[in-house]
Amino acid sequence: MSTGRLLALDDVVLAAVAACWVAAAIAALAASRTASRTASRTSSPVTLTGGGPSRTAGASSVTPSRDSSSRTAWVAAGLLGLALLVTALRVVLVVALAQAGWWFAADRLLVALPMVAGPGLVAAIVTLPRPLRLASTARASTAHPSAAHPSAAHPSAAHASVGGVSSGGVSVGEDSADAAAFPGRVAGERAVGPVIVAGYGGLGGVLVAMTVSYPVPPVAAGLIAALVAGASAATLRLSAGRHAGAVGGPLSAGGEPTGADGGPLDSVGPRVSTGGPRVSTGGGRVSAVGGVVVLCFALVWGGASMWSSRLPAHLHLGAPGDARAAGVAVTELRESGRPDRTFTLTARPATVTLASGRKVEAWTFDGRVPGPTLRVRQGELVEVRLRNRMPDLAVTLHWHGYHVPAGDDGVAGVTQDAVRPGGEFAYRFRADRQGSYWYHSHDMSDPAVRMGLFGMFVVDPPTGPVSPGDSTAENVTGHDGADHTVAVHTLGGVPTVAVDDRPPADGLARLPTAPGTSVRLRIAATDNTPVTLALTGTPYRLAAVDGHDLERPGALRGRRLRLAAGGRYDLTFTMPARPVLLTVNDRPDLGLMLGDGPPPAPQRGPLLDITAYGAARPLPQAFDQRLTWVLDRRLALLDGAPAMAHTVNGQVWPGIETPVVRRGDLIKITLVNRGKETHPMHPHGHHVLVLSRDGRPATGPLWMDSFDVAPGEVWEVALPADNPGIWMSHCHDLGHAALGMTFHLAYEGVTTPFDAGADSGNHPE
């Protein structure tokens, strides 16, 4: 079973453990009290003599009471057995998770399991035999009532005085019987104690699952353990106090003993002593004080945490402790000189018409979605001027996957101030790497990209014609043959496929392509979720991943591809005489068809493992620094408010530690997904070399800038520190990034003059 499935199963078993132990505690308490009431009725019948024949009250009710006691005891025993079974199952699951990695099991082994497994083991030894014994005794008593109740067989025996006190009216023996039965009651309540503790421990385990990640925070873990201990102690003390009062007998307002109806005992009979075992209240006071202390600490700690998690008016996102006046500012890490190619993009709202004629309100670059495709040659100095004509939205341009200088990365509050409405900003960088990339706004990036503020960016080889002013042509000849960009995006809730600069197709886009044509499709996933692709009708090759050509990629037929959010795949093939169909997310009515004629049936084959695709080459073994990023989802504080946040090492932005590296370092990064959702991780300004996934080495070399870390997966990647700056890294499910999964990588000696924060006007995510 995969680690992801183990994690999902463990969540189900965790809920079952809590439910079973709580139910077992309730049933065990009920069984103990039912047994006590039955024993009281059995041992202390009330004999009434009114000058006539004596009558024994209680004898007739013994058998029904025994039946009820038996049923309750069997239910308690069954629930206890079930609770022990599911607890054992969880122990097995946690051990399996620990074998997959300590990251998956630390909180479970150190905090959650001890709170339930320890008391559960005690309950198996101390508590479980009691309901089994009660059930057996009750069954035997039901079968032989006279043996169990001698006073029923010999009523005259019950007519004797209690403690030497007798009257011709009513003989009362109940109080003294309760006093005699009190040690048994207390023993029963104490036997139920481990089950109560295990019940609270199961609930504490649920709280651990909601709030504790890796590494385990000692304060949070200790607080949960203290709450479980305090709640258990309070419940046990309350139960013991209630039974102590029951044995002593309730008192009237005047201090006189009362009967079962709350009134004074009948004056016909003598007053019976209400004295009984006394229970000291000293332990109760200690428990109460301890509970108040724990509660006060929790309130103070929670309030202080909420206050400290609020975003300040201005938040500096540079390296920890860096001095703004020292080092090199990101504003100095920019290209200068006369550009070889210049573009202007204007952000403005517009109504976009889809290929079907449907109209969608969007945020656009130059009035279209995607924005204009920018094609340049490798080696050219490129300038892109951004103008903002949005009425109420600041914008930037981030060059997704491209290694621009840090000053042009386009992250508001880190490398620049966001471009306010009416403003503009010029980006300038040298296109020194060819490949398929894209650009998008990086201020409030989740709504910005969803609404349409993105476009394709392609760097062609240094030789060969480029058609920068004719991006609506059917064939752009950056390579020999047909070369097309394909952006997969959900616009206004409608899945679309945009080919080159044509209007987005909310169905099948069509391209007439002559047989024998060499075709390259540059496909980008611009949504927050991965895309499943299938190419049907011809063998093809996955020629490039995230802008990097693969070495000797083999021909593929009948294999589907999974493309991470933010990622790009270049598919190449020679056009056959029959049509070729590219489908998106296994929908035959969404994608791209090349050629004429009816579309072929879409492929339904297995997914390609890209870490095992391409020619094998040796991978690096020596590293200058090692980092571990554990991804999770837990209850955390975001800007002063609790939320189910996406965390890195148990923290949320901006509290995630910023590692500092040196230029020339090779950093090994281990990424672990403890959660239940896929995280497409994206480091800015760098590609990473995939070393392994779940312990299996990549055939490589596979360079990626957007890669899916699925639930339970462990990726190891190598990042060459070859681009100085302060770089954002985040999940490219931009909703996850906005909920905390955003952090930074800083180079030693690099600073930033920019701020994020409540009053800065910059929103990096």
C-alpha cells in the first residue's frame, strides 16, 4: 500500500479510535451503575408490615434488573473489545508510516498514540474483565433467581431489623445496603477510569491530527496532553464525588436526610443513619486548580499566538537579520543596455469571447486571454513594459520558469513594488535559455491568474525565423515545421484550450496540418490543478519538460501524461495522414485536433512516470547544504485568525524559515507531503534536478521548475545556487500558496528594499 493510502486510512482509523473509546467509556459507566443498582435491590429488599401479611418489595423486580445489567455489561464489553481492536490497527498503521519516514509518524508516535494506547492497555487488563464478569453473573442470577436472592425465597429473613432497628410499620435496609455496597461501586468506577482516559486520549489524537505537524512543537503537544489529563481527572473526580453523595444520602435544606422523593423519611420508622464512607475533597481542589491553570495557560498562549501572527504594517521579506544598507540589493541585479526586442503589455478588464461565442468577464493583458504570446530568440536582450489600466488591482509580471535576474522576477514586496493602477514598470533580461515558459501577475496571484492575467513566453533557438508580429498565424516557424503554444486554463468556470493567440476554445480547437509536417506542441497547465494529457493517432515524444530538452526520449504510444500545475510539456511528432487528437483530462470534447476528418478514439492508457523516462546519466552525490520541507495541512493562525492552512515544517508564511545559500552551492532538498492534497512546488529563478521519488532514483537528467508532490510522496531534488537574489518558492496551486505555503530562498549578501504587509500595498500571493 502506498504511503498516501496509509495516511488516508490512518485518518479513518483515528476517527474510529476516538469514537469507539468514547462509546466504550459511556457504556462501561452505564454497566457499572446498572450493576450497582441491581446489587442494591438484591441485597436490601424493603419488607412492609401493616398489621397484615408481610410483603417483600424488590423481589419481583430482580429478574428484569438482572436482564438489563447483563445487556449493558455485554455492550460495554463489546465496545471495549472493538476499541482495543481499532487501536491495535492504528498502531500497525503508524508503524508502517514510520517505516516510510519519520516525518509521517512523529506526531502519532510521540503524542497521539501514547494518550490512547497506554490507558487502552490498562483498560484491557483492568476494565475488560469486569463487564465480562458482570454479564456472566447477571446471566447466572437470571437463570437461578432464588440463589441470587435468598430474601425472595425466604421473605421472613428480610423482616429482620437493620442494624437492630425495627418497627412494626416499615423496615428500611437500603441505606445500610448502599454503605455495604459502596466499596464495590468505587471499585467499579475506578475500573472504568482507564476507559475514560482512553476516550479523552482518542479525542486528543483528533486534536493532534488537526494542529500538530512535523517537527512536533513541544508547547502545542504538551498543551494537548495537559488538556487530556485535566479532562480525565475532572471526569473521574466528578464521578467519584457523585457516588460518595449517593452513599451518604441526600440531605434536605435543614440538614435532615431525605427519601428518594426528596421529602423527609416517614416518621413511622426510625431515622436511619445517613453516615457512610466519606470522600476527601482535597484531591478535587487540586484537580480544579490544575484545570484552571491549564485553561488559563491555553487562553494566554492562544491569544498571544493570534496577536503575534497578525501581519505588521510593513513586513520585510529578506534574509533573516540582513541589514538593508549592506550587501547587494535586488534592484541592482538587473540587465542594462539597448534591448533587441521590445514588447508592451497593458493590464485591463475586458469581455472575452470564447470559440463557442460564449462571453466571459476577465482580467486581461491587451484585452485577450491568454495575453499575447511573446517569442524571442536565444541570446536577445528583451524588454517588456507593463502598463496597468486595471481600475482597482495592482499587477506585476513574473516569468514562470525563466531564470531572469532577481530584480525582474516580478514578486510584489520582494523584488519590486506592485504596479498600481495607472503605473508602469519595465522588465529587462537576456533570453539565454531556449524553451517553453509563461508569464503571469504575482500580486494576489491566485485571483489574478484565474481571471486571465497570464500569457505564453517562448525562446527559440538563436537561428531561424521568428514571427513576433504575426502570432495569429497558424504555423509559427521557430523550428522547422509547425510550432504551437497550447494553454490549458479554466476561465470563468469554463475549461478552455487556447492555441497560439486564437480565442480560447471551450471544446475542441482545430488546426489544419499537412501530413509529413514536423509538429511541436508547447503545452502549459495554467490552472491550480494538474492536467492529464493524451495524444492519439501517432507515436510521439515528450521532447522537453519545463523548457529543458530531454536526452534521447523514447517514442510513446498509448501512454497518458500528467502535467503539474504551472508546468510545461513539449510534445513532438510527425503528422500522419490521419487526424491526431490531443485530449485534456480524458475529455474527448476538450483539447486540440490536428488534421481533417473525424477525431480518433482518445487513449486511455497508463500514466507515464517521467522520472523513469529518457536516457540515464549519473546523478550528483555531494552537496553543500541539505534542506527538508515537510508539506502539510493543519489548523494554524493566518494574519491573526485560525484557518485550515497549508504549512511547511509546521509553519505558514511569513513564519517559515528562510534558508540562506551561497552562490555556487549545490543544495539537496527533500520534500515530503504529509497531507491529503497534491502540491505542485515551484522555486523561482531556478530549475531543480530530480534525484529520486519515493526512494527510486530518477533516470535523469530531469530538470523541472514545477513538480507535483502527491500525498505521501517524498521527492529529493538538487538545486544549483547559480542565480543570486531573494527568491520565492511556493506551491503553484495558488490557493494553497495564499493559505500559507509560501516561503523564500535567500542568497548571502543580497537584500531587498521592498516590503509586504498590511500597509505596503504588496501582496506576494
